[in-house]
Amino acid sequence: MILNHVSVGTSDVVAAVKFYDSVLSTLSIKRSHYIESVAAAYGENFEFWVGSPCEGKATSSNGLHIAFNAPNKESVDQFYATAIELGGTCEGKPGFRPEYGETYYAAFIRDLDGNKIEAVIT
């Protein structure tokens, strides 16, 4: 891994933690750290954070998306279904993306704050 960690902002930490606890569990990713009403981290080495931005209200970044490795195709499907069920929005239903490689299978969603998140297996 070339990055230490990635963080996205949220306007509601409690709602975001509930969302990410459920959505990331479909990929076998667990919450590893929590600072009450401030931030939460996921992954063994706190690789992904969601929290309140210092600047105030969270905004999503145009062009930015974060891709999580999935253990199998079914977990990509479950990631998508869980995210949609919890209020995420579709940015690309589960399916093969041959433009990225013949075995690239992914789904794209936006979280409750508009951050673009992907689950992928290659």
C-alpha cells in the first residue's frame, strides 16, 4: 500500500459510522477505532477514516473515489445492496468493467455525504 490512510468528511459522524459499519462489513472490513462523534477508522492499520472535517460541513470532491478490495463477486453485490438500502445512491451497479481489465468486477455508490465509494474484485 503506497498511502498511509484516506479520510472522507461527514456532516453526521453517528450516521456515517452506522452506514460504514454495515457497508464495509460486506467486504470483511471492520471498524478499528472510534472517537465519539468525531471520527472512526476502518481496517487493521486505520487505513480508511470517516469524520467531521475541521472546516465545518462536509463536501464531496469531484473526481475522487475510494476503491475497497472485495474478497469475491458476491461481496461486491452485497456491498452495493447494503449501501443502497442504507440511503447510499447508485453510481454504477455491480458488473464487469472490461475497460479496466477482463476480470474487473465492481460497484460504485455515493455515501450519505456524496463521497464516491467502490467495491472491486479483479
